[in-house]
Amino acid sequence: MNFLSSIKRNEPVNRSKYDVDGIPPLREAVPLGLQHIFAMFLGNIAVPIIVAKVVGISGRDLTVLVQSAMVMAGVATLIQCYPIWKVGAKLPVVMGSSFGFLPTNISIASGYGISGLLGATFVGGLFCAGLGFILQPLRRFFPKVVTGTVVLTIGLSLLPTGIQAMAGGNGSETFGSMKNWLVSLFVMFLVLLLNQFGKGMAKTSSILIAIVIGYIVAVALNMVEFGPIREATWFSLPQPFYFPLTFQWGAIAPMLIMFVVTAVETVGDVTAITMGGSDREPTDKELSGSIIANGVTSALAAMFNSLPNTSFSQNVGMISFTKMMSRYIVAVGSVFLIAAGLVPKFGAMISTLPQAVIGGASIIIFSQITLTGIGILTAEPLTDRSKVIIGLSLVFGLGLTQVPEAMAGLPNFLADLFGGSAIVIACLVALVLNIIMPAEPMTKAEV
């Protein structure tokens, strides 16, 4: 059943209406889908804005980058939910421009310009799609000790981001102010209150309700700037190849490495979705489809002036928190994300959400990702081998990113690749250790 026919029928399919193939009524699906969009929206547009500032892009060119980020994230999310052929996981996977790519994006854009970055993204996306097609023989390299470590690292590395948002957002003139903390804590406790004691939509839409109420409070406290809404236009179509693609090996090589890493991260995110929402391992078809979609939609995004797409971990935590596995819900949310790109005033309105409001809800979501990673790792008894893999992956992943000057003597491309993302380092360490460390012999009880 495709997405359009699902909207027309607007009735439950198979099991629960909140199960992966369930179709809740639109009056429920809309607010639940918007929860997912609010959780990822600012992060999705922040990446192109940061890259643009580094390379001196502004005005109309910056508007194109931001618009494309919204539209292509929505398209990629829709494809993950309702696959085309083998492209897509058929799961509620939310896609967007990832901070995981940010150091590599900045490095490439600084040296080769935005056209060089988009060209590298196009080639890297096709390479990632190829990895998805051969995933089955590669899956033996992704046991629970690897995927669980990646998910745990994702959760732990997002916690500082959540705290920064609660304090007002990095770079904010009011960062750490009492006003920011009061609003963010108010939103956080409102989410918990509604989730614990609410019934019906008050419970299932607790995050959205808390964000809306928090936004109203922020407006009353003069924390919202409405200028972007007044200045935005009503309608705009994305223009393919607005930035022409150029291909340079120096730009492509680090991007290929990043797509290998993000493929493993996607495996971790999809595993966290199925474990957190349905208490099961993902199938080979789901993992393969998610990685193929990750690559294909990134290549497509490059043609439409957008940076690499990958799964958004924030939304993984939301599924674990709400237990809402319906891909229909996320697909409805993706329609609003596309609308935000096509109707700039709509996108501008969402972009005025203060970071403190988003942070109050996000910190709960990030904690759920961390707990999902712990759940994957402890689903089976931890052996001495797995403890070494987990421990060293966390030591290097979290340790090196907190002491980036420790890599000052490395070549720039290595420092850029490893210095900006705990997920990248932890992922590579876990993969390598899992390959080189001999498997422990089975006990008689396991034979």
C-alpha cells in the first residue's frame, strides 16, 4: 500500500494503528508527524547555514541552500517510509542534513567550494547506495556489540547538544540565562507530565503540545523574533543545479569515508528504531533499503543543491519514547517538511522556535537513544571481548572529541574526519576491534 492510497483510505491497516503499517486518522497523524519535524527542523537547516557562513555564501544563495535542505529532507524521509523498488527501509526513518558530516562538509567546502562539496556528495551518495546492495555479506561485521556501541555513542554525543539547546543555543546572546533555563525546564516537565498522566492525544502528542505551549510562553517573554516570517516569500520551487557540480578527488575521498561511517550509523539508527519501537532486530531488507535510500537521496539532494542526507537520531529517540512505529505518521510529517521548503513563510515560522523550547523536549529524546543503546548491548550477557570493544570505542570516541588538540599533529584531513564526531571514531574503533579480536569460544551450554 502506498502513501497516497493510505491517505485516501485513512483507516488502520493490519495490527495497531500505531504499528509500522498502521494508519491513524489524520487528526492524530498530523500532530504526531509534526512532533518529528519540530525535533529535527533546526538541526536540519543549521548545517547548510554553518557551511554557508564558512565559505561566505549569503543572500539568495543561502536561501537556496536552506530551502533545498527542507525539501530534500522531506523527500528522503518519504522514500524511507514508502520505498520505491529497493530504495527505502519501509520504516519511520526521518532523514536530514546531519551534523555528523559537518566537519567534512566544512573542510571540503573551504578547499573546493560549494560546487566541489555537492559533487563529492553526489559521488559519495552513489557509493553509499552500492554498499546497501551488498549489505547482506557485510552484515556479519555489524553484530550487536558494534551497532549497540554506535547507538550508545549517538545518544551520549547528543547530550551536550541537548544541554546547549536548553541553555539557549550555542552562540546565543542570552546563552545560559535564567529565562532560557526556566522555559526549557518548563517544556521538559510538561512533556513528562503529559506522558505520565495524560490520556489519548494528550499523551501521544505530549512533545508537540509541550513545544506549542513553550512557544507561547517564549512569545510572552519576548524570546521570539518575527522578522524572518515577515521577510519570507509565500512560494518558491527548488532549482536543480543552481550550484553546478564539480568533481575533485581531494573532495571525493573524505566524503567516501564519511558515507561508510554514516552507513554504519544508519544501521545503528534503524536497529534502535526496531528495538525501541517493536523490540526486534531489523531485517536485512530493512537495513539494505535504508542504506540504499541514504545514498540515493543524498545523490539526488546534491543535484538539488542540498548537503548529504542521513537518518536523524533525534527522531529515533522519539520513537523509543512514544512507541509510535507508524511510518504513515512520519510520512505525514515529511509532507509538512516539504511544504516548509516550498512555502518559505511556513519554514520561517518554524525556524523562530527558540532553542530553549526545542532543548526541553530534545533532552528527553536524546536520553532515550542512550538507553536504547544500553538495551542493545545488554540484550545478551557481556563477554570480556565485548567489554573491551565497547570500552575502547567509547574512550576514543568521546575522549578525542573532548580533547581535539590531541590530534593537532595529524594531517588536516584526518583531524577533520576524526576530530569532529565521536560517532565516527567509536564506529571505526568498534568495527576494527570486532574484526581483529578473536571470537571467544562457546561454552558447552551454548553448543
